[in-house]
Amino acid sequence: MRTEGAVVPEAGFRSYYGRPVIKPPVWHEPHMPTYLYLGGMSGVSSSMAVMARLTGNPRLARSARLAAAVGASAGAALLAAELGRPERFLNMLRVFKPTSPMSVGSWILAAQSGLSAAAASADLAELLPAAKDMALLATAGDAALLATGLTGPLTATYTAVLIADTAVPAWHEAYRELPFLFAGSAMAAAGAVAMLATPRAQAGPARAVAALGAALETAAGTVMERRLGMVGRPYREGRAGRLMGTARLLTAGGGLLAAVAGRSRVLTALSGLALTAGSLCTRFGVLEAGRASAADPAYTIVPQRERLDAAP
Amino acid sequence: MAECHPVGFQWVMEAKARGAKVFHVDPRFTRTSAMADRYLPIRAGSDIVLLGALINHVLDNGLDFRAYVLAYTNAATIVSEDFRDTEDLDGLFSGWDPDTATYAPRSWAYAATGEQPPAEHAEGGRRHAEAAGPETYGAGGAAAHPSPRTDPTLTHPRCVYQILKRHFARYTPELVERLCGIPGAAFAELAEAVTANSGRERTTAWVYSVGWTQHTVGAQYIRTAAILQLLLGNVGRPGGGIMALRGHASIQGSTDIPTLFNILPGYLAMPHAHRHEDLEHYLEREGGETGFWGNRRSYLVSLLKAWWGEAATEDNDYCFGHLPRLTGDHGHYTTVMGQIDGTVKGYFVIGENPAVGSSGGRAQRLGLANLDWLVVRDLTLVETATFWRDGPELETGEMRTEDIGTEVFFLPAASHVEKEGTFTNTQRLLQWREKALDPPGDCRSDLWFYYHLGRLVRRRLSDDEIDRPPRELTWDYPVHGAHREPSAEAVLREINGVGPDGRALSSSTQLRPDGSTACGCWIYCGVYADEVNQAARRRPRGEQDVVAPEWGWAWPANRRILYNRASADPEGRPWSERKAYVWWDAERGEWTGHDVPDCEIGKPPDYLPPEGARAQDALAGTDPFIMQSDGKGWLYAPSGLADGPMPAHYEPHESPVANLLYGQRANPARRTYDRPESPYNRPGPLFPYVLTTYRLTEHHTAGGMSRPLAYLAELQPELFCEMDPRLAARLGLGNGDWATIVTSRTVLEARVLVTGRMRPLRVEGRVIHQIGLPYHWGWGGGGLVTGDVVNDLTPLVLDPNVYIQEGKAMTCDVRPGRRPRGRAMLDLLETYRHG
Amino acid sequence: MAERMGFFTDTSVCIGCKACEVACKEWNQLPDDGFVFEATSYDNTGMLGASTWRHVAFIEQSRPVQVPSDPEAEDSVDRWLMSSDVCKHCTHAACLDVCPTGALFRTEFGTVVVQSDICNGCGYCVPACPYGVIDRREGDGRAWKCTMCYDRQLGGLEPACAKACPTDSIQFGPLDELRERAEERVARLRADGHEEARLYGESPSDGVGGAGAFFLLLDEPEVYGLPPDPVATTRDLPAMWRWAGAAALSVAGAVALAFLNGGPGLKSGTSLNGGTFLTGGAGPKGRAFLKSRAFLKGRALLKGRALLKGGTR
Ligand SMILES: Nc1nc2c(c(=O)[nH]1)N[C@H]1C(S)=C(S)[C@@H](COP(=O)(O)OP(=O)(O)OC[C@H]3O[C@@H](n4cnc5c(=O)[nH]c(N)nc54)[C@H](O)[C@@H]3O)O[C@H]1N2
Ligand SMILES: Nc1nc2c(c(=O)[nH]1)N[C@H]1C(S)=C(S)[C@@H](COP(=O)(O)OP(=O)(O)OC[C@H]3O[C@@H](n4cnc5c(=O)[nH]c(N)nc54)[C@H](O)[C@@H]3O)O[C@H]1N2
Ligand code: SF4
Ligand code: SF4
Ligand code: SF4
Ligand code: SF4
Ligand code: SF4
Ligand SMILES: [Mo]
């Protein structure tokens, strides 16, 4: 009996009683994956709101503005809740650290939530009778909105860097594809929300965003898993594998539905819900795959050992 | 050693780094084995075979250090023609009395040289053995003739050398393989290393602890090592010796100034009610007239003066009559039997947890439950203080709290960091410690307790004659602080002793037999020399030579290596430059060197004692073993041991194999208590495995000091047993499972650690599996972790010389799964006792 | 900055006494880690964590051994490796890099320390560490790890664990000196026939730029629970941002195109596929979409990733 345990049946692979080498991410469910979803949804919603405003689609613009604001602030709240010391949330903005994706992301998120909130409030304020003549407010709102055209896409994609800049093999090795996976997932999520929240006649671009997002996510996911090889296994196996598989189905199905839904109430609803669920599943799945790849020493040791053995 | 003396083990590592080769002999592969160059797995209880075979190897091949052996040991001494060896009597020495199950040691003596000591003075005999007499030789030996007949050619058939040779002739490498389970090649490597590394230029050291002592032949284990070391010239020389690694922080101190029933401070024998009526009587019989023990009157009278001061006068034998007397065995286990039988009514337990730490845990608790009163002084509420409300016998229904009449007083004690005083370590080094912080709450030092208890008792004394001994005690230490803490330095100074001028003495050679000096422990005389607390010296090792004489103070006389006269040849020159330690400086006419020479500094090597000389004057300039009456290292012990003048292999009391050497299976003189509370395992297939018990680095003894500490408890949180993979497979046990371990004393459960570190041994043609159990757990004691009490498994059987329990080798059975609870457990036990 | 201080842990002389583990807990007043029997040799604390900053690993290695005169070969222990692990105080410390609050900082001794009053428990450092050292403590919510006894060093004392180590398995000192000493030690062990002796973490050219706490091991690092070739992933951060930037641009572009291209048709409420998509073949609008710039851009973008990928290699 080799007491020095090798739990994972990997040829020639040795470990310390099968214990993980690295620490799995400590982030909690549902906080963190839900935040990833909300951030993505908010970011792309902002992009959509900007475009809707520019192309003169006020209903879509309004729902996207609102979705962006709600998503960003709810996301920020979840993030605060996730912290071990929520009362120290503001310590995030103590410094700006380019080497820390979380620091960069915190500033992006702060900007995104502030701007999107401003943009949304200005928009909502117009509904109030007293605000009818406040042109200044509307201008300010529009300026904020335009600014979210910058922060939005960053909010939707920085989270990929956030998780890829860790020792978690299934994340770090996927740092090329993850931003596109998250971008696609965010587009699908934002498109879905806008589809559901906007009169169907005005929701065409939302459906297009949703369908494009679904396509992007599916493509990025496929490429990622193929390229990762052994390290990609956590995305296919276990709970993460089930979540990712479900996400794949929901996203592809929802995307197709979005493409054909047109003004069909039922199809829109089905598509929107499927895409939302799909996007959520993707986020939970990615987080879980990371956890699984950290918990199993094989994913840390085998690639590193191969790298060493290949080195001259 | 790495496990239990990790701090000391750093020096082994340092020696290793300098090229020393380290062998480790143990039934288990331990942390020590991991660091050793060679690990030799051995069947627990068989070391005399291994050591005996090494002796045989040396003698057979003439590898002994002849110049050393001739000059410094009793190899040439002729032994009485009445002596018969175990080889002649199938495992018994001459003098065996089957009725009393003791030896009469007369026939072991040196051959007569005319005048003989009276028969009753010969050490040994039943009374002597009963009072653990042999243990009183901690600082020397029993009396023997100072100048016996010798044969320097070592060819006389009755000279010690030839007797040894015959005695150990059957201890061969083949026997080692058959009985110990050590293969021939491994033995050969050990034998080669030990002999090649001894002689003029090199020395070998043996290090042991309770793996050697806790056997019914424990004292003889050490004797075997001593014989080997003397033959190889490895005693009294740097890098040589037999190091006893002692236990509790000051356990050495507590034998020097004893907590033992049979000795007074400085290894003076405790007077016996029937053997020692008065001082003269006592002095006549306890110890020889020659060698340093010849001064024992000075030592004892000074002790009596320290205790009874003015009251001790020449007219009243210096209050010798005040000393308590032994009537027989008052050792720990006999006392417990007395409790069970109702003859012992009250009990002080100070810094001990016998309900967990002592063998036969159930018997211990039955005894405690039958007392009128019990005082426990400890740091925590140990199991010994709480057995009446949560002991395991309550679960089985053997005891009910409401039936237990013992009144228990628990008195919280201050710990070692909460009081000042000395520790005496394994190297006889006294190290003074300051108090680091005040004890919390009602915790008080033991010194405080005894002092004030004595004070209160003395207040209640009458003028009656029976109260005289305590009334006349000197009991006047300066006290300080709110709690009136007695001064530990004042106590140390009293131990050191004072001269007629009231000034601190500087050496035990100043002690006088006329009552003009007082000294609490003659071997500690000098620790307060020049009115300075020498134990408090702390000069770093970098600021002095390797002997480091200015770190603490070593008894006797700050000497770091005992009997170091043997480090020089008979002419007083170092055996070699490399091993130079002390030597005779002819120009200055005195001994000098790196250490304090262990002989009279001005006695030249060519000194020959005049006829009729006494004490040290009776020793020649070539006699290094100055506590012995003949100044020699004893390869053969003509007296003083309860179980024979030479070691012989006996099986443990409980053993799965027969004794291949003798018809006599176990040590005939071993002390047994065959009682229903604690029966022995019947031989046979019911108990097929060897069980040994031991310690873990992570815990301390009965656990009272480690189980309550989170940082230690988390490191070893549960009782476990170690077993080899093959046995585990046979029992269907996996790593981490539960196993039940059974002896006829009890049934307990432990988690299983399956490990190749336990190696099954092929002994006498069959595979013997050994089970290892660390013994640190108990059910309570304020512990963060709990577990069954391993000592409930162990038998009550003792070494006859020092009354240590055989905790290292016994038989047992192992069953998969957890143990039954309550009544069902007793039922299972019954099937093993009678089934 | 003062001289860079470090640890050289020579596992070939570690006796597994765990004095280092206990001394660290004692000095830093850490909580216990629970009382669980792990049945993993003599190790019941498992690995480094928020409350265990020194951890002693025990590895029993067996090989078949013939019991004398017994036909059955027995698997018996060959050696028992013990090794005390600790934070590596990396030259390029991923934990420090990613910490968003600046709670983790580099001291004047070149060590990496968490300031517990600034840490907000974001937990980011935890998966960032390639050695699995730092962890967030449940209940307390902050991240904790070895400080290399910053407080003791400030007071001129050596770290508690090194002080307690009886065999000098843990050596503390200026990193340069330690590296020299380690080279000598490994050379000596090899000369004595211990071919398997090797240093781990001593090389400034490794993935973390060299560890401030490095080791002499007697087997592969993974046997001790150490990563064989750890990398501070922040090394790839610029590339990661480039990829994320490309993705962000794709989002902006795709969204823009969804609006611009969809144009009036969508405004009038026609579905993308002109209602015929489901019944076979793309309708006129659908066909228009498939040829649209948005679609082509998207495809190009997806393809472009391959180019980009080549570019960043
Ligand atoms: N960490 C720690 N240190 C301690 C203590 C503690 O409890 N914990 N206790 C202190 C005390 S009181 C003492 S007395 C000392 C004891 O110190 P040690 O004697 O070292 O302690 P043990 O572990 O009881 O036994 C030593 C070894 O003897 C082996 N052994 C058993 N039977 C035999 C045998 O027949 N032959 C041989 N050759 N070996 C055998 C056991 O497997 C064990 O490895 O330690 C002291 N130091
Ligand atoms: N099976 C098995 N049994 C064994 C052994 C074995 O190897 N195997 N070894 C034996 C040996 S060698 C020994 S020494 C014994 C030890 O057995 P015990 O002496 O019964 O056990 P300890 O736990 O050492 O008990 C010492 C107690 O003293 C307390 N204490 C500490 N300091 C002080 C102080 O300053 N004052 C007072 N009043 N109390 C203090 C501690 O809290 C602790 O509870 O166990 C023996 N039993
Ligand atoms: S506990 Fe004390 S006596 Fe025991 S090894 Fe450690 S320092 Fe030495
Ligand atoms: S080992 Fe981990 S925790 Fe320690 S400095 Fe390096 S990255 Fe940070
Ligand atoms: S948990 Fe604390 S130390 Fe770790 S990255 Fe977050 S703020 Fe920094
Ligand atoms: S350096 Fe200090 S904090 Fe770090 S492991 Fe050692 S004792 Fe603990
Ligand atoms: S203190 Fe030293 S010898 Fe003991 S476990 Fe730690 S590193 Fe090893
Ligand atoms: Mo002991």
C-alpha cells in the first residue's frame, strides 16, 4: 500500500493524500455567480441603452437603462454581502491597483453603478410632472448614459480577468476564452431582460443582441473546452459539468428562440427566461468548475509536471 | 528519542552531521527511525537477546578493550564456587527459593578471601527485595569485597570474564533472528558498527528510555547494556555511556530528592523497621565501608541535622529514630492493592494522574473509590479527581456515584512557570527557573502547600512523644508575597548544606559525621557554593568550551561526565588525543582536564591503598568507579539485584512465544498481583498479538497537560492504534476505521492507523503482529479530546528490582469495529476471561 | 529596504516534532483548526490555512520488504518524510498583486504581510496563491497567513517557528546567505549518496521569481503537497486584459450592429427572419441578416481570436 495517497487516477501522478495543492475560491453561492450575471447583464444593458438612445428607441432605452442600474446596484450589494467584512466594502476604493483585477473592477463597477444609476434616475425623473422642464437633468442623464457606453462592456468582461487571474487551473488556463464566454453570456442576459421588459415591437434589437450573445457564448465555450484539454474536464464533469451542459442547452435554445420569436409573446417569454437561466447557469457552472479544478490536485500537478518535464 | 526528547535529539542530529552513525531499535518505525541511519525492528520484550548477542560477539571475537577491561572492571575477579548460572539451572541462578519466589544472593558473591561479611549483610533476600532495596543503588552499588581474588590472565574458569563468556555463549545472531525478528545481516552491521566505533580513539553511546525499563526484566536490560559498554571501554569517557532519557521535567530531581518510598535524599536507603533498629545498625548494613559510600555516616548525619537541627544530637542518634520505617513494599501498586483491600485509607496524589497513567486503570479506580479521603493537587481536574462522577465504571454499572464514600479534595496547583525553583534534568543538571507569572486564582505552588500544611499540622501537635518527629523538624523558611510563598532559594541552600560557621558548603567532601555540618542532600552539596545559586548560571555555550561547566550545575560537584577517571589510562594519560577528557598532570601533581575530575584531585594513578583503609582511601589510583566498594565497573553484580548477577533473557509475563533459551519462561523474581480486579491473559490463541504502548510527541503522559490545550490536542485528536497492513487486511480493517482491542483487563476502542511503520516479525517460525497504542487519552480531565484509557488494558506485573510495571510488552486480541457499551462490554470481557 | 530575510527549511533534518506549528500558533494566538483524526500518518491538520501558518507534512513511503524467512513479501515503510511548510513570501506574490485593498504589502524585510485592519475579506488572494497558502477564516472573514513574524523581526527577534525548531530544520536569515548555505547542504547530501535531495523555490527564475521561503526536499514537491511549477498568474495579466478588451469591444460592436443593422425593419416590428425562418430557408430579412455586416463582423471577430491568440503567444 502506498500510504502517500493518489486519489485521482492519473498516470504517474503523485500528491499529498490527494489533498488539493491550492485553495479553492472561498466565494459563496449564490452571491458571486449571481453578481457575475448581474454585472454582465448591467454592462450590456448599458450598451443597449446607449444604442437605443442613439437610434431613437425610447422604450427599449428606458428598460435597458433601468436594467443596467438595477443590475449594477444589486450586483454591488451582492458583492458587499460576499465580503468577509462587508463593513469594509469601501476599502476597495482605498487604492487603485492596476495589478489587481478586483481593484480595477471595483472602480469599473463603481463607475458603472454610479453612472447607470444617474442615467436611470434622470430617465425616471422625466416621468414626474415636476421634472418636465428640467432639460439639464435630461442632459446630465444622457451624458451619464453615454459614459456607460464605456463602462458597460468593461463591466461585462472584466469579471473574466478577475477569475482568470488566479491559480485555479480551469480559470487561468481559460483566460483567452473566458472574456468572450462572459461577453456572450452578458449579451444574452441583457438581451433577454430587455426583450422581456420592452414592448415587443420595440424589442427587435434586444432580440438581436440576445441571439448574437447566445451564439458568441456557445462558440467561446466550445473553443475553450477544446483548447483546455485535461484542465477543461471540470467543465464537463460533476456538478459544474451539469450546470455547463444545461447552460449550453438553455443558451442555444434561447438564442434560437430569440432569433425567431418576433412579436410572439410566448416565444419571447420562453426565450427571455431560457437565456436568463442559461446565463445564470453559465456563471454558476464556471464558478463550480473552478472550485472543482482547485479541489483536485491533478489539475494543478499534472499540467505543471508536464510543463517541467517538457522543459529542457 | 525524537518523539519524546525532541530538544535533546538535536544533539543526535548534530552528531550525525559530524559523521556519527545512528541505529534505532524499536518495535515501531518512529520519528527517530526516520532520522536514523539504520532502523532495526524488534519484538517488544526481547532486547536482552540482542544486547546479549552483542556481548557474545565481543567476547567470542576478543573485541573487548582489554586494557580498560582489566584495569577498570571486575572481569578478573573470581566468583564463589557456589555460584550456578542460568545455563546450568535452566533459567534459574543459584539461590532460588521457590517458596518465597526470591533469590538468596550469597552464592553470587566473589570467592572468599578469608574474612567474610556476616551473612545477613549480603544484599538481597526477600526483605531487601520487598522494600525495593536494589533501587537504593542509584548512585553506587551494593557492598562487595574491596580486594577480591583476581586472575589478570582472565583464564580462571570462575573469573567474571569466563563466566560471562559461558553465560552469553548461546546468545547468537541466529537466536536474535529467531527471538527478536532481526535478520542476521542487520545484526552483523550493528555489531560491526558498535565494535569498530569503540576503543582508544572512538566511543559509542547507548540511549534508552522506558522502552527498555517498563519490562519485568527492565533493570537487567540496562545491566546488559552496561556490560557491553564496560567491555568496549565506553563508560566514563566522552561520547560514551548509557544515557537514560528521563521523563517528567524533573523526574531525575525526584529520585535524587526522592518521591520514592524506599530511599532518602542522595540514594541513602530508607531505614527498615526490622533491619535497622538504630543508626549503627543501619550504617553497618547499608553500603560498603570502602569507596565513597564509606562516608555515608557523614551524609546521613548531615541530612538528619538539616531536618532536625538542634534537636539532632549525638546522644539521640541525631534523631535517626524520627525517620519513618519501611515494613515492606510500599510502592505504588502495592498501595493500590491496599486501597482495594481497605488497609490504605487516605491518599495524596500530587502531580500524577494514576486513574489514567498507571497500569491497571480499573484497579487504580477501584482503589480510589475505596478510600476515606483523597487529596489531588493538579493543574487541571484530572480523571483521578473526577472518577467518582464520570469514570468508565459508572457506564458499565460496576460503580455508582452514590456508593462511593471517598471524600475528594481537589487543590489547584501552580505550574512550573508560575513558581521558582530548579529542574534536574537527565544529565543531572540543576537549572534554576524564575517565576514567569503569578498563578491564577487559588493555585499555589507545591512548596507553598507542603510548607503551610506542615505549619498547620505542627500547630495541632501535642507534647506527646509520638508527635516529636514533626514537632522537632526545622520548619522555618522565609516567606514572601501576599500568599506567604516560602523561598525556594532558602530550600536549595538547605539542600546544599552549611558548615559549623553557618556558611554554605561547597563540596560533599566537607561533610562530617559528628553533626557539625547539615546537608539536605549530599550529592547536591555545592549547588550553593560561595553562597551563590550555581544552578542559576546561564553562560551561553558560545562563551565557554564544549563541556559548558558554567551552564547550570551538575551533581556531583558540577561534574558533567561521571566516572571520568576512566577517560585516562591506568597511568593517567588520555587513551588517545582525540578522546582526551581528564588526565593526571604529574608536574602539578593533580588531575586536570576539561571537566571536574571524578576522583580525588591529588590522588596519583599509582596510589595503592594501605591495609585497612576506609572509604575513598581504600580505592587505588586506578579505580574510576568510586562509588563502588571495589572501585570497579561491574560486569558481574555479586550482589544488589533481585533477579540475578547477570542478565538472562526471559519472555514478558504475557508473551505469545515460549522461551527458547530456558525452561524458565518469564523472570522468576517478577512481582505479580494475581487478583480478580486485574487478571492476566491466559497463554494461548485467544490473545495472538503483541501489544506495546508508548508516547507521542504531541501529548504528555496521562494527558492532563496536553489534552486541555487546543494547540496540542488538535495535532493528535483521537486515540488510535497502529497496525501493519497485512494484519489490517486480515481483520478487514481500513485506515481510519475503528478497532476494538481486548485483554483480560478490559476492552477498548481506537481508530486504526494502518501503516508500514509497524512491521510484522517472523519469530520462532511464525509471523507475529504487533499493535501499538499511545496512552495519552482519558474520558475527561478538562480535555478537548477524549478517548479510552489504554492503561486499563495493561497487566499489573513488575520488575522485581525497581517495581516498574511491564507496560511495553503484553498480549492482546483485536476485533474490527467499535466496542460494546455498558453491560455488553463486561459480557464480552467475560468471554475472554473464561471463554 | 533592509536586507531581504527568508527561510530555508531543510526537510532532511526535520523530526516532525511540530514545535514550529505550535510555536507559531502560540506566538500569533491563532485559533485551533478543529479536532479531527485524519488517518493520514501523523498529520491531523492537513494543510496550511487561515489558522495554521506552519504545517508539518508526514509522508510514509513503503517498499516491499522480505520478512526474514517468510515467503510473503511485506510492504514495509522505507522512509518517513517530514516537512514543515509555510508561506513562500514570493518575490512575485500573486496574493499581494491581486489584493484590491492594499491590505497585503511588502515589508522592509522583503516579506509579504496582511494588514488585518485593512483586509476586507474579499477573498481574492485565496485562489490567487499558487501554493494554497493564504485563506479566509470562517467567522472572522479576513484573510490570514504567515507574517514571517513581522512583529518579532521588528523587535530584532527571529521568527517563533525557527526559534522553536530543535534541529535547525527551519533556518532564518538573509536570503542570499541562506541560498548559499542550501547549495552547500544539497551538495553535501548528494555527495553522501542522497541523489534525491533537491532545492525547491530557491531559483529567482521560477514562476514566482524565487521564494523567500525555500526548501530542501527529498522527493518531488507534489509528494509534499507543493506545486511542482508554481506561477504567479499576474504574470499573464496584460494578456488577460487584452483579451478582455477585445471581448469588451466585441460587445460594443455587436450591440451597435444589432441596432444599426436591424434598422427600420425591426422598428416596424418585423421579425428577423421575416416569419419564414421556421418553415424552411431564411426569409428575405433573415437572409439579409446572415449577409449583414453585423454577422460578418461577428464571424470575423471569432476568427480573429485565433489570430490574436497567435499574436500573444
Ligand atoms: N512528547 C512527550 N515527551 C515525553 C513524554 C510524553 O508523554 N510526551 N513523557 C516523558 C516521560 S514521563 C518519559 S518516561 C519519557 C519516555 O520516553 P520514551 O521511552 O522514548 O517513551 P515511549 O514512547 O513510552 O517508549 C519509547 C519507545 O519504546 C518502544 N518500545 C516498546 N517496547 C520496546 C522494547 O521491548 N524494546 C525496545 N527497544 N523498544 C520498545 C516503543 O515503541 C517506543 O517507541 O518521555 C518523556 N518525554
Ligand atoms: N501504558 C503505559 N503507561 C504508562 C507509561 C507507558 O509508557 N505506557 N509510562 C509511564 C510513565 S514513564 C510515567 S512517568 C507515567 C506518567 O503518569 P502520571 O504521572 O500519572 O501522568 P501525568 O499526566 O504526567 O501526570 C502529571 C500531572 O501533574 C500535573 N502537574 C504538572 N505540573 C505540576 C505541578 O507543578 N504541581 C502539581 N501538583 N501538579 C502538576 C499535570 O497537570 C498532570 O496531570 O505514566 C506511566 N504509564
Ligand atoms: S517539553 Fe521540555 S523537556 Fe520535553 S523536549 Fe521539550 S523542552 Fe525538553
Ligand atoms: S506563497 Fe502565496 S500567500 Fe505566500 S506570498 Fe506567495 S502568493 Fe502570497
Ligand atoms: S481578502 Fe484581504 S488580503 Fe485578501 S485580497 Fe482581499 S483584502 Fe486583500
Ligand atoms: S514566521 Fe512567524 S508567522 Fe510565519 S510560520 Fe513562523 S511563527 Fe508563524
Ligand atoms: S520544529 Fe523543526 S523539526 Fe520540528 S517539525 Fe518543525 S521543522 Fe520539523
Ligand atoms: Mo516517565
